Amino acid sequence: MNRLLITNSFNNADMYYITKTLVPDPFIYISTNKKNYILANSLEFERIKKDVENKIEVVQLEKYKNKSKVKFKKTTLATITYLFLKEKKINSLIVNQNFPLIYADFLRKNKIKIKIKNPFFDRSIKTKEEIKKIKSVQNILDKALNRILQLIKKSTVKNNFLYLENKILTSEFLRKEIENFLLFNEIESPEGIIVSSGKATAYPHELGSGPIETGVPIIIDIYPRSRVSRYFSDMTRTVCKGKPKNQKIHEIYNIVLEAQKAAYKKIKPGISTKKIHEAVVSTFKKYKMEKYFIHNTGHGVGLALHEDPGIPDKTILKEGMIITNEPGLYIPDLGGVRIEDIILVTKTGYKTLTNAQKKFIV
């Protein structure tokens, strides 16, 4: 099976997964049944050659520039790819779902067959080294959350709002505190951080803004990646400073926690991810709350924040998979609750990689 990637490895998980080298500009990866190749410009050639495994041959792009100008009157990554493919007598390839259309159109126009394969690589089962990297990120997340919870606990209440050292406590302030703590530990948040409160928590992906009140839900969802290893982790907690203004939100928290526990009971090798999702839905149905559950129970985590397996999909869990368990309920004009852990599927069951507390009132 011949494979082709034309992209950078900073933002494309497949390219980094297979090359293990961080390059900000697009380069070319081609694999055949016999050999793997990287085509890189002179700026990156030596560094890539040093970084990649011996099984990958690194070739300089410049070797094909003159040929490209003669045949196409221009030099692009697509023209160079074409010339290399013809040299190796490769006429058909698979690409990933993010493959640029402009390259696909050019290659197809020049009689190269292109098909999309998703997933491009099966990254769902993690190696011991990958598990270690994800766990390392999660350890920092646990500490970041604990830091924020301590600030919320330390805050005082004035006119129904939270204050910290005589300054009103806001979502923006807490989010910046998380970001600064993560950056200090070489962790970045390319997709943001959620610190929402009150009625805004009824919208799962609301980042949150403005002052935080006492007695309302506060959703803290942290989903960053290591700047060094490039691996993500993902965790959510919902808390409330002081007695809830509406006792219903505390009841909802307990229902969500019960649903998460129901999902945990299903997690083990050999079980369909559909069964895990069904356990959550069944719990919510018991309380006639299922209509307020508006997303999946979880997803895989690795070099991408959301990757296989999905929960639910048709996947059968296997040892070495890393998934999230994140049921939630979202009620308009009241608020939402989400509790999320990251989990390693083991030989006989699971191991929770998240160590943060699950206490609603702080």
C-alpha cells in the first residue's frame, strides 16, 4: 500500500507520528511496500536525516527542481512529488483526509490515482512510550486544576460574586492562570481552555467570560498538549463555590457522576464502545434526563485531541487504547455539568490516568 503525505509535522498528527521530527514547513513523505522516503529541502535535510529512523531514506528536494522546471515550467511540492513517483514507478496512492485538494487535483490530472484513507495510520493502540508521554501531560493537568480550585476556595463572596484579593474573579483570570502554569511546564493549549460559569455552562464548548458568581456551576475543561512530545491529554471538572443557588444543579452533578461510574463498569478489552455509551444513556433515562445529554461519551486521545476510538462507534476496545469518559448534562437557563477522566485500557480492565478530585462544592 503506497502512502503519501505533503504537509508539516507541527500540525499534522499523521506526519509527526510516522517521521518523529518536528518541521514547521511542508515536506513530503512517501511509503511503499519496500521502502519509506522523505523529500526535504536543503534547509531541513540534515536535521531530518538526523531525527528519523534508518528505515526512512531522506532525499533532497533540490534534486528534482530542474526537472520540474523543464516539464512543468514551475517547481512545487506537487510537481516534485510527481517526478519522484514516476521515477519509482508508483501510479496509485492513499492520502489522509486532510490532504490538500490542490495537490490531489494536480496528481490526478497527471494520471496518479489518489484515494483517501481514514484513519491513515491506526494510532489507537498506544506504545508504552506514548502512554508515558500522555500520563506526563495529565500529571501537569492535575496540578493545574488543583491550583485553580485552591484559588476558587480562597475567594470571598461579595454581592453574590467571587473576589480574590479584592479583585472580582473572572473566567478570563482563571483561564490565564491555567495557561501560565501550563506554559511554565512546557504545555500549550492550541485549542483553548474552558472556564465557564452559571448559565453559560449549558453550552458544552462555551469558553466562558466575565465575573463568576457564588452558588453556580463552574466548568473547567483543560485539553492541552506537550510542546515537547506533542501528545495531548483531556480533563474536565465541574465545581460550585458555596451552596448552590438552585439545588437542582447539585442533583444533576450526582446523576452525571453516576453515569460516569456506569461507563467505567463497562470499560475493558473486548467490549464495544457502543456499550459504554449505552450505559451512560441508560443512567440518564432513569432520571428522564437523556435529552440533555448532547454529545458522545468519549473519544481517543493521542497526537490529536480527538482521535479513534470514538465512544460510541463500532470499535472494540483493546489493551493500550487511551480514551476519555466524559458524560454531561446541559440544561438551558440553569447550567451544565461535565465530568471527564482520561483512561488507559489495560489487559483486564482499565487504569484511570486522572487523579483530580471529584467534589462539587468547594
